[in-house]
Amino acid sequence: MSQQNIIHVLYVVHDHFGGTAQHLAAAMASVLENTKSKVHIHLFHNPTLPASDIDKLSKMIKRYEQEFDSYVVQIDDSILNKIPRIAEYTPGVLYHLKVADLLKENIERIIYLDFDTIVHDDIQRLFEKELNGKCVGLVPLSEKSSKKMLAEDFPDGNSPILPNEYYNTGVMLMDLHSVREKHDLWKESISFLLRYPKLQYLDQTALCCIFKGEILPLSERYNCGATRKQGVHTPGIYHYKGPWRTKPWNCVDKKVSVLYWKYLMKSQWIDPEEVLLDFASKICLDEMLVQNPMKNKKKVIRMFLLRCGIDLKKYFS
Ligand SMILES: [Mn+2]
């Protein structure tokens, strides 16, 4: 099979607090569960991610009869020290900027996904989108969010781009051939970040500015915010944006959070009973639950099991 028929997907991770592999497992399982295409998953990481986790992810992907490669990313302290904001996040926010350098040149197209995404759709749909010669396909942010983010990043009003040129970069369809031809992505990104060392939205703002005029806007379905109500039923790529405490593994307060748990269950990363217990302990804030906590918690768990295709009788006899 030629490289052009294989769907290449990239994830990156800096496992600063530990436990990120579980979220990667749910994210990757969501890609693999929903497609019949040949998929090759690439993972950029550094030594913070335990070798045992990489091995377990690799075995999971092999179980789906798909391909996997992992790559160690090294970034000089001399660069990290000059961009102090990185310490507030992790150096992981820079890893995907090495995509054109680390992947083989015969890989011409790739989908980058944040590990806080769930692909509740056939990934093929996004992969075969026509980019019309542009370098990347991205989903635009709302005008309000774009204005706010650019104002935070460029408080002096010196933004190189307009709000309608700002996008979320948690899901990216990249034409690596065009990127390599027109850019040295790593070099340009680092010089951009050194020029504006106080950026809040580091890699996102750098990418939108570097690819200005070379971005194809994609439909919102490929990077839906986690507040979208119909998530469980509507296909799309769900992105759990926002602070860490609101991620579905910390708090199930939105209907689309259930998707994370569903695919975690499918990944077989941890024992199903453990997934269920963890899920049950994280359900919160749901209006239904506030009104009648005991009865409704049972209902939410019952719906969850049903969606995972698990025998209800075992748990509700
Ligand atoms: Mn994200």
C-alpha cells in the first residue's frame, strides 16, 4: 500500500503530571474504532512518558491491526529558557512544530490531534478533504474568542493577523509536502516565539501567523467544542478545550464528556469495572443530578453502559 492511501495521525505528549497515556489511549481508540481505513499513528514524546505506557499503546494499536511509531523529541534548554511561558504549560506545546523534521519525507499529509480530542467519526472524512494548495486545514474560532485571544497575545494591538485569520490548532490537517516546500516550520516557529516571548497561546498563535493566507477553513464539525449538546449522537471530532479541571477525566459535567469514557472503555486501557467506577465518581454538576442525585446518577450510568454496548444486567440486577 502506498503512503498516500494510509491515514497518518500525529499525537504529541509531555507527560508532566503522569497518567496522560490513558487519555491518549481513549483518543487513539476513538480514531481506530470508527474507520475501516489503514491508519498509522505517530507519537512524539520525551522521556517523561514511561516506556511501559508506550509499549501498551503500541500493543493496543496492533490489536486494531494498525501501525504505530514513537519518536523522542529533544528541545534545547537554551530555547526553553528564553520562552518563559512554556514553563506554565509544558515543552509539549512545541513538539508538533517538529512534524516536518521528524517524519519521513514520503509522508505527504497528516492529521495532528491534541490528546484531549475524541474522533467520533470516520477519520477518513477529514483526511481526504481537498486543501486547494493551502498548507493546513483548521477550524476557525468564533470572532469573539479570536478577538479576545489576540488581544491577550498582543496587548499593544500589534497583531500580525486579523481576528478572522485566527484558528484553533488542536485539530490540523497538514499538507506536509507544501509545508516543507514553503517553510522551515521549526525554525520559523521558534524565531516567532522568541520575538513574542509573552504569548499566552504560544504554538496556536505562532502557527496562525506563520501560515497566514495558507489556511483552509474547515467545518466546525472537525473541531467541536465540548459544549455541543448533541455530541453523543452527532458524528464529529470533539475537542475538550478549556482548563485541566474541566477535562472529562476530571469532571463529567457535559453530555459530550461521555464520549471520552466510552472510548476509554473500548481501548481496554484499564479494567472495565475500574472505568465505570471512575466515571461514576466524576459525574457532577448535571442539572438532572442536582434535582434527584441518587436516582439520576443511576440513569446516567445506565445510559453510559448502553452507549458502550455493555450488558446492563451485570450491573443492574
Ligand atoms: Mn486541546
